[in-house]
Amino acid sequence: MYIYTNIMNSSRTFFSALECCTCGQSFNATTIQTFCPTCNVPLLAGYDLESAKKIPRDTFKNRVSTLWRYRELLPVFDDAAIVTLGEGMTPLLRASSLGESLGLENLCIKDESFNPTGSFKARGIALAVSKAKELGVKEVCMPSAGNAGGALAAYAAKAGMKAHVFVPKDTPIINIEEVSAYGANVYLVDGVISDAAKLMNEKKKGTDWFDMSTMKEPYRLEGKKTMGYELAEQFNWELPDIILYPTGGGTGLIGMWK
């Protein structure tokens, strides 16, 4: 029998396998897997949701106020691999005046600037870096226009990994300095983020760099999905009628859908 506890890391997850979202094929969850070799599409983390449904809702209320409160539905097996800077459980603010001007009686804004490194990117990177650490990854890379690169640099530093971040030269200087301050290698690239990705792909040939780009690995989604769990919990387990979300690379939308 599994006893639910109120500590942060129960050392239990219902994560079972990586799954292809197109053909449904399953892949080993304990080795590095990124794409379905048949469909060439990103893999998604799959869970034993029938067992997860048995978790009482009250289990969460006395846990630490980070995204790791949902430990059973996150993909890290080993507690020692968890890399955290206190991400998640950001405040939900009532926007009364704005709501009134728009004719909305209960408009709320989830303030993701309270995350470490100042943006929602910390959620996905926390999970991606934690899982990469568990799988033995030593060096990580990504192209970024700012916030994701800063988050990767911060969490890689915490994990003892080397990070390589490729950014367009016109990226705000504060973002570039943030990446550098955490000890990551910064590569300034002429052009836009797609040009940064192209140079990164050239540079990582023949290396063991692990690509943390959007939708290039399965686990950034797992951090972003916790926004959905938090909204449910913060609204007393009744989801709002509508959730507006800035799409960006799409990981937050897909994660909350999961």
C-alpha cells in the first residue's frame, strides 16, 4: 500500500513511459529518448493516471509551495536528481478594474514573474534539467531570445552542468548578462532565433551536448503543465471558463492541456 505524505519528495511518481503522440508507441522512461523513430515527432511523458486519481486533493494543501507539490505527476524517479530554485505556485491576482472595463466579473492574472529568473520559463527548465541530471547529462544547449536562456543557465549552474546558450545579437543586454552571470557559454548570433538554432546545431555536432530547445525533449512540458494544476487548486478545484495564455513555443498550452 502506498501512503501519501505531506513532504515535498515522496520518492514516488506515476510516470510510466514516454509515448508517441501520433502512433502511441511506448519508450523506456529510464534512458534518453526524444523523438519517435517511426513518426519523427516529440515524445510525451505518460503516467498511470488511474492510480493518480486516488490521490486525495487534501494531500497537496500542506506541501511546499512550489511545483514539486505535484511530485507524483512529475517524471523524476530519484529525489536526489531534483534541481529546484523554488519555482511554481505563483500568485493569482484579482484584476478587478481591468475586469470591470472588459465586462468580466472574475478576471484573474497568474503572475509568473515570481518564478526564479523572472518568468514562466523556470518551470519547464527546472523539470528538463532535473530529468537530464537523472539521465547523466553533463552539458546542455539551446537557442534563446532571452528568458529561456537565463533559466537554463541558472538551473544548469545549480545542477553542476555546463550550458551553451545561443542568442541573437539584438537580445536585450540584461538577458545576455544574466546568462553569462550564471556561468554559461554565450554565443551571439547575427539574425533571429532560427539563426541561433542553426549555429547551435552546427556547434553541437560531435559533442555530448543535450538539446533543450522547445519541443526537442519531453520534459519542459512537464514543468509547464503545473500551471494547470495550480490554477485548479487555486480556484478550489473548479477550472475557470477560459484561460488566456501567450503561445510562444506552445509548451505551456500543451502542458496545461495534458
